[in-house]
Amino acid sequence: MADRAVTVDGTRWSVSVLAERAPHGRCWRLVVGFRSPEPSSRSVWATYPSEFTSRSALFAQADRLSDDAIAGLLQQQLV
């Protein structure tokens, strides 16, 4: 995923993604990290609701996610 950022409630968040797999698991999950440059904010990590048997398919899916979908995932974590 190329460098991305989303704005939620007036705060701009940098977006990072990684692949996670449980020990002895077959499927990879997409984990999205959010960081804000504001000193009072915290980092937020969320699992995107999908699984893939291929890491490359997982990262291809991450590239196709819309900014609205990513912002929605962050909003769910902030409530």
C-alpha cells in the first residue's frame, strides 16, 4: 500500500498496513495502523474484516481499499 492518510473528525492520520497470521494458521489478516502527528493522540491498530491464504492477495486488497473504508475502520476504533 502506498503512503496514505485519512482525516477523521478534523484529525489527519497516517495509515500503515501489515499482514498477521496466527501461529499454525493458514490465513493472513490485514491489520491497519493509524498514527496522528498530534502529541495528545494515540496510535490505533485495527484488523480489517477479511482473511486471505496469500499475503500478496491481502496486500492487493489493501491497495484497493477506499479512503472511506479506512476512515470507517478508524472511526469504529475511536468510539
